[in-house]
Amino acid sequence: MGYFDTVIGQDTIKEQLTELVQRQVLPHSLLFYGESGLGKLDMAFGLASTLVGRPVFSSHKGHAYLEQTAEARLANGESQKKIDAEGLPLYMDKGDVFWLRPMKQTLKVEQWYSLLQDHLNVAGNGNRVVIVEDFHTANAIMANAMLKTIEEPPSQVYFIIVTDKINTVLPTIVSRCMGVAFRAVDDDSIRQALMKEGITHNIDQALLTGHGNPALVRQLAEEQNIAMLDLAIKVMDALAYENRWFTLISLWTEQLSREDLGELLHWLRLVGRDMLALKNGATQAELQLPTKTAQLTKLLSRWSTKALARIVPETLQAESALRLHIKTALVMDGISIALHKARQED
């Protein structure tokens, strides 16, 4: 089994990274970017494995490794509640590969300082790799601390920064990294990979909505629904038909994490775009969410073109508020009120 086998598609990236390692010209800082679900983290594990010459962090997205770590923490007396709510400052595989993940949904500067003081400032034998996941959750202090390190990296240390939102990364960090853009994967590659996993039902329908995103297609094929997409349509329906729209939406979204709310805003944007397309005579084949055509068509009479056009700017503004760490409840209240006002004003 090759080190990149868990990544579906992205063959050009695999070949490029492998060649750079073989020629010993791989830059010491890389930035993997693209939407969630395209295989960035697994590619980072594959590259780290190539650099150190062995598989790291177990299987797909490190799930098995994280489960083993959680079991060890539980055996050491930590509560399940704490384990579920908060990860460790640093995950390590045999002392030469390090993995930083958000703690309570945020990458903290203390994690970086711990990595530097306890590990990177100590001389190592051979290559060492640092993987920073979900870099878009880092605040400015964390980002600037990282910048100082990658400007003058320790010998034989490679940094792989992974983000879903390239626009939130400091330009000074972008300029010092080799950017690796992850794109949509062709349907045939996704179909073959999922069938190899034993997933054979609903693939064609899932591919219609998944738009080249392997993780999204897998979820649709297995579960036949996406919770945040269904909630987005439910919110649009409540704004159009319910007198108690504010209370209902607050109840539905009060327990959402920052990540879930970001996903909800994404789906609200796509729902709005498809409804605009339907108003302008688009066919089902031209929609982003073709499997939801019937539900969206029922909403068209209650949403004007002008009101639908407000969804994109309002959700983008809400995403900016999330990045500023404004409370999720306030962000959701704001977007609900803004969209209801847009619908009422028309």
C-alpha cells in the first residue's frame, strides 16, 4: 500500500510531491488549501510518511490513532467529557512527526511554543515533519509565532499547513510557503474508490450533489442526506412560512459548533443560488443541489429575486464574524434577522 493511497484523486499533487522528495528539493514550508473533503489532511500524512520512510498516524485522517489516544487518556483518569470537548496540545508519532489540531476549535499559540521548546529546539536525527490542521482557526498571535519559525526553519524540519480557507491566511505566510491547491476530483475516480470500499448504492445520485468532493459524495452515498444542508432548507422554510421563525431557528441552531455553523452558511449560500437559478429557468441538471429541486421549488413563491440575492453577501459577512470569534448564537441571530428583513422589505 502506498503512502498516498487514502487520497482519492489529486494524482498530479501526489506525483509532484513525490518527485520533489526524491530530488531532495521539497520546500520546508507547504500550504495545502481547498475546500473540506478533498483529501488535504491525508495528503499531509502521506507526504510526512514519505519524508520519514514509514506510515504515520495510522489510517484515514488519523481516526484510529485518535481513538487509541482517547482510550489512553480515559485509562489515565481523564473524563470522557473533557476528551470529547478538548484535544491534546500536540500529537506525536515516534518523535519525528507532529500534528497540531485545534483545541476547543482554536489553534493556540501555546501549542506552537510547546512544540518549539520541547521538540524542535532539540536536535533530531533525520527528517522531522509538523502538520498544522485547520490553520484557519488560528488567531493572529499563533500565526505570527509560526511565521517567525518558518522564516528560518530548523534543519531537516518540514511544515505542512492545512486550511479550508486560504483567504484567512496571512499574506506573509502564503508568500513563504509552496502553495498546493486541491481541486474537485473527477466522478470516475470517486466512483471507483467508493466501490473499492464496498459502497455501491446511491453513488450516481451522490455524485450529482457532491460536485467532485470525495468526502461529501461518500457521506451522501452512505447517509443519503447532509444534516447542515437539510437544516439550511429548514431555515429558509421557517423564514418564509413561520410566525415564530426567530425562536425556531434559535432552537435548531443553539448547539451548533463554530465549524457546523460555517457549514450551514455554506449550504445557505448554495440553496440561495439554486433558488435564483430556478427563478431564471434553470434545469435540474444546471443546479448545484439537483436532488433538492422539489423542496426548493416549493419555496420560490415566498422568496423574491431581490431577497435571494442578499443571501450571498449576508452569509459571507456572517463567516467573517465567525473568524473574529464572535459567539455563534449572535452570528446565527444576525443572519436570521438579516434574511428575514430582506424578505420582508421586498
